[in-house]
Amino acid sequence: MEKEKTQKKGTKVLKSICNIIINVLIVMVLIVSLLIAVMSLTSKANNGVSVVFGHTVENIITDSMKGGSKDFEGGDFEKGDVILGKFTDYDFDAEYKVGDIVTYRGDLDGNRDTIENICHRIIEVSDYKGSKCYRTKGDNNDIADQDEGEYDSYIRSADIGSVFYSDGYHGKIIKGLGNVLTFLQTKFGFFICVLLPMIIFFMYALVRVVFNAAYYRKAKDEENGGNAEDATVNVVSENNNEGAAASVAGLSNEEMEQFRQFQEFQKMQKAQQETGSQPVEETKTETDNNPEE
């Protein structure tokens, strides 16, 4: 008996642990799905920059900033990392200085075929036609993004979508997360890591609902059956007729009322016999047979 209790307790604990693990996985999948959806929607609305609660989430796809700079702080992120920056909303009036690391939309490989978010350091600030313009370079690159003196090719404040590093703001680097996001943003990765687990969890939840409903129905039926049986036993016990218990079980309410009346009639007859009085029907018969009396 003690062994069975221990086994049942162990089974219950194991089920609880499994439920907790499954619920945690469901929450994680939902968070990842929500993050990907937000990044996708906001990147379309903000010229390719993903924005979450005023901060940018950028997937680094090159090693142009790997190793950082000897002259400036910040940087030192590489391909496969994710950096969290401050969204600037392409503020035309914002001003930046040499050493700041900013993100802008530009030509990644110089042939105008791949326009991507480029996160590089400002190495020159110039005034051109009444406005500030900036020349940028990756810490790990040998050449700058714009040719020196070609001010028309320099970027402006309105081109800068986020700041990763400056005197007033230091962004965060999450190592390796970019590889995961890159995979999740593919159709195959999204299906395997997001859609498929959600389908499995949905089916699991559906099975749990069905089993719980069946268990509840069974428990309810047993409870109702127990109440009916108790009521039957009480009726039979009150009339001191234990032999009739089996025949009463399963009767409807109307049949139960008829049975109760029958039991009352039996009790009345028994009481008359014990007091020595004759049944009502017999007395009436004798009176009818002796009209003179």
C-alpha cells in the first residue's frame, strides 16, 4: 500500500514537471514569434531598421567592426552578433561626432546591388552646403565607406537610423544571436522552430482538453450515480425493507414516488396487524354482508 502511494506521488510530480517544461517552451516560442513579427513589421515601417520599445535590434552580417578601434571605444562586434542601439527616427537636426558608431542604410559591397543596414564608426565630420555630413568606416576595414572629399557621397543626419555608441549612449552586444535570427527569418527555420512547435503544442493542448473533459464527465456521472444510490438506500432503510434495495435502484422519480407510497401502505397494514385491528377492506366487507347490523 505504501509502495503504491509512493509510485502515485512520483507520477504526479513527474507530470507536474513535464507540464512546467511544456508551458515554458510554449512561452519561449510565443516570445520568439512575437519578436520576429515585431522586427519584420517595424523594419518595413522604419526603412529597414527593426525597432522594439525605442531600441533597434540589428543583425550583424559582416566582420567590418570585428576587433574594435585602437583610437576609440565601443565596437568589437562581428558577424552573427546582434546589437541593441538607440532609434533616432532619422532626425534631420541631430548632430554626431567623430568616434560615434551609427547605423545607416547604404551600399554594402560597392556595386549598389545590396542595400543593407551598415553599422560603422564616424571618422570625419564636415559642413557641406549648410549642413553636417559624415564619413564612416568599419574598424576592421582598410578603406572608408566614402571617398575623402566626395561630400555628395557622405551621409547626413537624416540617413542615420540608430546610434550604437556615443558619449551619451552605449549599446549592448548579444553574441551569436544573429545566427539564430538569420535562421529563424528563413521560411524553413521559421517553420521548424516556430510553426511546427506551435502546431505540436496546440495538438497537445487539445488532447489535454479532451481528456480533462472526459475525466470531468466521468467524475460527474460517478457523483450523480453515488447520490442516486444513497437516496435509494435511505428510502429502503427508512422502510426497514433491505430486500427491496436491489429492485429500487435505477427507478425514475415518478417510480420512486410510487414505491414510497407502496412502502407507506405496507407500514400502515403492519401497524394495523400489530394492534389487532382488521384491515379497512375486510371491515367494510363484513358490514356489507350484515345489513341488519
